[in-house]
Amino acid sequence: MNTANTLLCLALNIHHASRGAPENGQITATIVTMSLAGWQTEYICK
């Protein structure tokens, strides 16, 4: 998977997980998403 697709998946996940949340909520959603993916970018969209 290329970088653009990975970033799109991450952005969509953050949007859905923290819609309406302040910036720190979005950062938390990012950390949780990356943690669930084992910090491996190839697993973000799976």
C-alpha cells in the first residue's frame, strides 16, 4: 500500500473516531489507531 492510501485510511479513521472532538481527542484517536495497528503503517487499513 502506498503512503497516500495509508494517510487517507488514517485520516478517515481519525475523522470517524473523533468527529467533533477537540484537537487532543483527534491526537488520542491517532495514537489508539496506530497502537491497534502495532505501529505498522501497512496494518492501518486492515
